[in-house]
Amino acid sequence: MNMPVWIEWLSAALVLLAAFFLLVGAIGLVRLPDFFMRLHAPTKASTLGVGGVLLASLLVSASQGRPGIAELLITLFVFVTAPVSANLMAQAALHLRVRSQAALPPALVEQRPEDKL
């Protein structure tokens, strides 16, 4: 089937935008210094990146006359599981008392000077 040109361009733009977000998330995973910072970049970027790819896939499937139920379910599962898994990993790191390299806010340092890093 031939798709309209605007659908091809829009789906290509969505895939490129998704690739950009995934690249930024991968760079953040490599470049950021500690676990908590590394956890933040890929979870946000992968949600946006996978969402863009699935939105492009949904657009292409709709132009071909398919309902795109699989794409909607995948999008739902990604948008639900990525933040939940990131939250669980952060809670596990807090439970194991993994230290962050981020500076403490001044108000917290003034309250508890014995906890300075």
C-alpha cells in the first residue's frame, strides 16, 4: 500500500526525535557520575524515545488500515513499567545506603552538620 507523503514524513520525524532522546539518555548513562543521576537520564529518555517510535508505528499502522492495538498496549506497558522500575531501583539503592555525589542543599547541611559528606 502507498502511504500519503505527510504520514511518511511525520513518522520519520517521530523516529528521529525518538532516536535523539534515546541518544541523550545513553550519553547521560555513560557520563553522569553516580547511580542516582545515571538512573534519571535513561528512564526519562527511554520513555520518550520508545514512545516516539511506538507513536510512529501507530501512525503507519493506522494509515494501512490496521487498528494498532498492539502499539497501544506496548506504549501503555512502557509508560507504566519504566517509572515503576526506576522507583524500585532507587528504593533499593536507598535501602543499601548508596551515597550520592550530589552536593547537599544548604538548609540540610545546617540542620544536620554531622551528616556532611
